[in-house]
Amino acid sequence: MLINKIAIKRHALFMALAGASLNPIASNVMAQSESTDTDRSVDLEEVVVTARKREESLQDVPLSIQAYSGEDLALGGVDNVENLVGKTPNLSLSSNLLSPGNDFLNIVIRGVGSQSAGAPAVGTFVDGAFVPSLAFDIGFLDVERVEVLRGPQGTLFGRNTQGGALNIVVRRPDEEFRGKVALSYDEFDTVRTQAAFSGQLAENFYAGIAADISRTDGFLENPVLGAAAGGGERSSSVPADAEDKYSWRSAFRYSPSDELDINLSIDKSYRKGLDGLPGVPRGQEAYIVRSDFQIDALYDNYGAALNIDYKTDDIDITAITAFRKVDTSLPFDFDGSPERGPNFQDIRSSQELFSQELRFSGTVGEDIDWLAGAYVFREEQRSDRYIQFHDIDLALPGTSLLVDKQIQNLERSGYAVFADVIWNPNDWLELGFGARFAKETVKSQAELDFALLLGDLPLAVVNDSPTGKLDDDNISPTASARIKLSDDISLYGRYARGFRAGGFPLAPASPISNTGFNSEISDNYELGIKGNLFDGQVDFDLALFRIDISDQQLTTIVFFNGDPNLPVAAVGNAGESRSEGAELNLNWNVSDSFSINASAGYTDAAYTQYIDTLGDDRSGESFPYVPKVNALLGATWSFDIANGAELELNAQYRYVDEILSGSGVDIDLQFPVDSYDVLDLRASVYKDDWRVDVFVENARDEFIETRVFNSFFFSEQRPFSIVLPPRKAGVRFTYNF
């Protein structure tokens, strides 16, 4: 993809701005409590993370990390990982040709995971436990912090962390009673209520509960259904993305001694409503959906994690037992218009995961920290695609595709053993070594029952139950070195091997397409520098990386019965590639009332060896769904007003570069998506325990396309845009006690 001169100038501008002085939203935060404190400090507060399964300062970890506190997430309106795109360097989302819905989105870090046809390349963890891919966008409800870890995390976090990990640390209750109630409203008639309470119930026993309930009319409208209701040209549109959501999390803690700490967290989230699919017809800059029917999508996610920590004189023992179940249904009008159809698609998906981890850690003398453990899991995944396409152009115009069963049942099981050692031979050098051996088995049991018809004449009929089995194992080593140049600045280098599990396609259309694909391997190299300057007023970190990927899992096309008019999507280990780039974060407390933060990421990810199914040489092409540049620049100014109250003003500008949407293989067409920038504004008044926030998101009212879905069973292109909301203003009231 060519980059024009204007884009190059913008890239240079953003990198220069970030390189001049600034940092991301939350690599560090200003020391300030949730309640008003007029004695603010100009120093930056130390941020503690658990990226290496031990508590340590973010600045001491030889790894590129972004950390966000729960308070920062709430103030920034960040509800889940989707809201971090553009705010976190080199983080994006990839999609899939089967559906434009969230069920088929995956997190991408540094370009790894940009093709989401297989297993995810970035894992999500809640309270130390891996969650299935359907729950990747689990809400940030009552969290202590969220850590975005870049680069392979296989040694300590395990499977499907080839690109990195999203580590969600849940707030744990203690003896202090605390509570929070928040009410918000915005101009899309979104009403939201949040509450959280925690404290001591009895001696050594603590509990907490948090809830989040919301409803919205959304920002998309459907005039087609309004007219169908009998109003004609004078009818009003109906909402196309209205929904109701609720979620809750409870936490229980029993700590009878300094040696034993038991924590149980249970959570559930439920969503019912419209997703505005298949999207806005591309080319019209209006928030209009033209589907001739709308059916609610459903999302139900619940799980639990039990953490037991026990300390002896020599060894600390941690056991994590976790369970999670996710069910979704995503029905929509596949052609997205009243001119064709009816064409109905519904994909019902479910995942159920049980896992058990056991870790041991300790020290040898004063110089060596060690950790070792084992992990076992069992996962069941089901994808059930139901199709009633009565007016498409597959093979011939006017054909019908009736799919009663396109079911994929996947059963995964496996185990891993791992170890990690950190050695400090002196006070300026740290060396780290680790490795993980993992073994997985994947079993596939597909059920296929469909017919392609021209009128009543069958053109193709499939009724089969193909099966398959795949065994996979991997050794993922890690090595790192950190050198303290001074008390405040350190250099580090890191090597890690990444591993992305193999499997089977989620929607096979024939026995030949239900072919297993092997694991994807990457070698990752990272150099970085971290530190703080001017007596703690400025902190910064810079990371440079290169990633070499082999046996890359890519979307491929096979042809049913060898007929080029009947393409079927599959997955294969088809390519090799490389990704290289940088992340830069800077945070500056200019004074006790004014702070500036900024971040910038650059990723150049391209295939080095790739000939697709159609025989086209794709070597040198950029990855889909990966912006070369994203950047953020923000400022916060706070000052006293009257009667002990304070006013805080915040502005945040972010930029996301252009991308390619789609794999570009046969029916999965590739569309260029323009770069975009967003300005968000917030004004807050707070005093003692209460706070009022007035916010405006997308203040310049930009029309923003993030990706494209192509309804592919038609002779003409039928692309639809997935878009961000227009300008949105709202108010939020918060009371802490």
C-alpha cells in the first residue's frame, strides 16, 4: 500500500511530537486520590505491575508494558479493550470474512494476530486466568488496573500469547470499607448506573460487589423498517444499534494469617440488542443502516476464578482454578438492503473453559528469584452457522443457499510446565531466563447439511460429518537482560519465542475445508530504555522490536468439487513475514496542576514469503488491519475554584493510520480504510467525595470508518462500513465513600 506525502508528513509530525516531550495515558499516573486533595504532588507515582507474576515497578520490568489504573479507565470512558485502540501504541483489532460482529474480532499487537482465522494471538486474562476468545472484550468492571503486555508472554502466561497479553487485575476487598456510585447520561439516550461496595464482613473475611447496568438507543438508524411500518416517506427511522447491558462481579477474600490468602471472584455480563450489522453502506457518510429486518443479538458471559496463595519460610505457592462459559448469537441481514433477499445469517457460538495452574516461587540467596509451575486446561468450542440465502449470485444469479447445519465442535485439551529465573549478579545488572513446554490436542467434529439451488434444481448438496485430530507441542524460551545506567534509567534487551496454537476452521463448508492447520511460530527481539528525569517529574520508555513469523496462519480458499465458482474459506500455514517498529511513551507533570502525556507506536508488518491460494505472490504486501502509526497527545489542567472545590480540564487527541481491511484472497476482498483522528474533551468539578464530569467524545464530529465487511455472495461488491459514533456529549455523577 502506498503512503502519500501528506501521510508521511503526518507520521513525522506525530513521532516528533511524542519524541519531544510526552507519554501515554497511564504508563504512570499523578499521585492523587479519588477524593479531592489540594496538596497534589508534582512527582509521578510509581506504578506496580505483575507482568512477571510478581509485584514490581513498571520501570524495572524489561518488557514493553502499558498500565492503566481503574480510575483512569473510568475517566477516559474506557469500558473494554475496543476503547484502547488509538490510545495504546501498536494495538489494533482484526476481523474475519464470516461476520462483521464482535464474535470474530481479535486483539492485534505489533501486527501479530492480524489474520484472525485461527486461534487468537493475544490472550486475555482475568484475575490470573485465561479467558476464551469470545470473551476477549470483557468489560473493565471494578478493576484495580489493566496491563497491556507487548511481545510473547508464553513462558508465564501460556497459550495464545504470541503477540502479547491483556492482563486484567481485579480489585480485591480488604478491611477498609469503600463504596462508589456513578450515574451517567449522553445524547444517544444512554442511561448507565454503576455501583461498587467492599469491606470487612467478619474477622479475616472480606467481600465486594460491583454492578453496571445500561441501556442505549445507539447512534445508528434504520429508515427502511420505519417506512415498512406504514409511515412511508414521513415515517421516522428506528434504532439500529439499541441495546441493554448488565454486568456484575463479586469478590470474596479469606485471609486468616500472613501466610494464607484465598480470593474468589465471580462475574457475569449479559447483553441483548442490535449491533447495526452488516454496517453502513460504504460510500455514504451517514449513520444509516438499510437492513429489511433486525433481530437482537445475544451475549452471555460468566465465570469464576479461585486464587489461593500460601507462603512458607522458603517457598510461595499459588493455585489458580478457573471456569468460564460464553454463549453468543449474532443474526443479521446478510445483504444489508431491501433490494435483495431475504438473506438471513445467524452464527451461534459457545465456549467453555476449565483451567488449573499451580506455581511455586522463591529465592536463592539475595541474588536469584525463581518461579516454576504447571498448567492444565480443557476447552469446548461450538460454532453453529445457520443460513437462509434466497437471493444471491453464487455460481449463477438468483441462486439460493440453504444451510441447516454448518457446525464445528472443537475440543481442546493440554498441559504445560514452565520455569523462570531472574539473577542479579550485582546492583546494576539483571539477567532473566525462562522456558515453557506446552502440549495440546485438538479434536474436530463437524456437521454439514446444506444445498445450493437454482430454483428447485440442486447445484451442490453437502451432507457430511468430517472429523479431525491435531496434536501439537512447543517449547517457548525467553531471555532478557537489564542494565541500570543510573538510579533512574535502565537499558534492556529481550528475546522470546511466540507460539500460536493450531486448530481447525470455525465454519468448514466441505470435508476438504475441514483440514487442520499447525501452530504459528515467531522469534521476537526487543531493545528498550526506561527511566525518569527531573527528580521524578518526567518518565519515559522507548522500545524497538523485530518479529520474524514462520508457518503463518492465513486465510486460504479451496474450491468445492474443484469448481472455481464455488470458493470455500479455509485456514492454512501459508506464509512467512516480519514486523518491526517502535513504541514511545512519555509523561510529564509540568507542575502540581498541569500534566502532559503522549504515546506513539510504529509498526511495519509485511509478508516476506507468501503465495496465496490463487497463485498470486503477495510477498512485500502489508498485513491487513495494522495501522503503521498511531499516536496520542493529552493534557490535564486542574485548579481551585471555590469552597474547596476544584476544576479539572482534560483534552485528548489521538490518531490512527490507514489500514487494509480484509485478507485480499478471492471472496475476502481487501478495502483501504482511511486514517482518522479524534478529539475528546472533559471538564470535571470535584470536592470531597463527589465528582461531576461533562464530556464530549469525537468533539470535531468526524465520520470514522474502522473496518469493512463485504457481503460476498453477489456479483457486485456489497461493502459495508463499521463506524465509530459521531460527536457525543454527556454527563457523569460520581460519589465515593
